[in-house]
Amino acid sequence: MTSKLEQLRSMTTVVADTGDIEAVARLKPVDCTTNPTIVLKALGTDAFADAFKEAIAWGKGKGGSSEAVTAAVADRLAISVGAALAGLVPGRVSTEVDADLSFDTKGSIAKAHEIIAGYKERGIERDRILIKLASTWEGIRAAEVLQKEGIDCNLTLLFSKAQAIACAEANVFLISPFVGRILDWYKKSTGENYTSETDPGVVSVRSIYNYYKVNGIKTIVMGASFRNAGEIEALAGCDRLTISPALLDELDKDTGTLTQVLSADKVTADPLVTLDEKAFRWALNEDAMATEKLAEGIRAFAKDLGTLRGQVAKALSA
């Protein structure tokens, strides 16, 4: 019988949320997404041992301050992971702008240009890359500029409809609304257990999907951050879903019937909304979950980026 993974592929573009080369080769997703945590984990494997040595040697030949060289080498390593993934998937690879630039529009734009240039040096054009930015007001404004330049963006750490609305107004290529992290917050806050249908993360993505489709918004909705296969099944039919190898394997082994839940033909009225900066910040402030999870996510990614830079600095000084 056909696995749930194959059934899902017929209704949703399946993306792998990983830097695991073996898993990507085996599971054959269309796209891959990475973040500082994934990059750090990937660089700790044998698959990228040579890439790490090459980047350190490259860094030792560069001039400039130690901080600047360390940052440049860390960027080169992130692109090494992305380039390896790009060699395995037919679609796009998402590479994240430094988390410590999440509130710096100009800095984010400059870093995005550096990432695109780094990929081009390896023969990978911008149409294979998505620049990943946190869904802060500043990150969304950076994406707006980059989109006008023909650089497609993936807005991540998205936990609220307000963030999704602002991204749509900026004509962002793709958003990654998180599911599992929303569920984590509500389980901790309420002590309740949720079914796939009542899961607050699932409900959030369904609401955003509905809003986009009923209003003819072209921005792609890619559900992300799943805690279990039930969340994925509850979003079957979403434009894209980025899934960890463990959950992809679980779906691949399950031969039950998968029902398409989301469809542009099954949307309900949801008025178009416009948000200026003040309205955006207020809406985010009024959503305790989104405020806390956005800040937590930025801190976590910044910590892992710092860990990578620490490893690079140590190797450069050896």
C-alpha cells in the first residue's frame, strides 16, 4: 500500500528540515530548510569534516579583525551545508541570516547579499536559495527590500496571524509558521493535553492558510516545527510542510489513509487586514505566546550561532 508520506507528497510539497545529508538522499524532499541549530549539528558530523578544515584554512588566509574573520568563516560553513543540500534536492535551500541581526534591517539586507554571493561563488544561483529571516518588524522590512531585488525570502519564527499578515503585505515569498513550539507554550501554560484538531499550532496555521487563500495572497504557507505526525496529518494539503527526518520516516512506514484537510477550495470569509508598525507591534505585544516564543527562538539561534563561532575561533587560533 501507499505510505502516508507518498500520499502527502500528492497534496503538499514535502520539505526536509535537516542538514543530515544521508537522510536527504534517502527521503528525497523537494526543498531543505536549515537554521543555526541544524547547521551546528550538521558540522559536527563526519560528512562536513573536510568542509570545516577548508573553511578554517580559508579563514587563516583572510585579513581583518579576528571577530570579522570568525564571522566570515561561520558564514562560509553555513553555505557549505546549504550547498551540499542543494546538490541533493531539486528545489530550494533556506539559509538563515544571523539571529543577532533580527532587529537590524540594514544589517539583515547586507548579510543576505553576502549569503547570495557566497552561493554564487559555488555556482548556485539565487533562484535555488531562500534567505531565512526572523519575523520581527525589522526582519519583515528587510525581506520586503530583498524581494524587490529578486531575492526570495523565508520568514521564520512565525507564531501569530499578525506576523503572517505583515509578511503578506511585504510580498514575502514564503512563511514558516511554527506548530510544535506553539503547542509547547500552551501545554506548559494550561497543563492541558490537545488532540490534533485542537492543537493550537495546527489551529494557527489553518487560520493563516485560510486568510491567505480567501484573500488571494500568493505567499507560500509552509508549516514547520512539528512535534508529532498527527500535527502533519492535520495540515495535509498545506502549500508546503517542512518535516524532520524522524517524522518523515514515521510517515513513510505508515500505510494508513491520509485525508487532505486544507484546500484553497475550502476556505471561509476572512477580511483583509492592513497593519502598520504600531498596529503590528501592539498585536504582537497582546499575544503573550507569540512574543515569548519569538524572543526565545531568536535567543536559541543566537546561542547556537555563538557556539559555532566559538568553535571556529578556537580552530583559527590553533
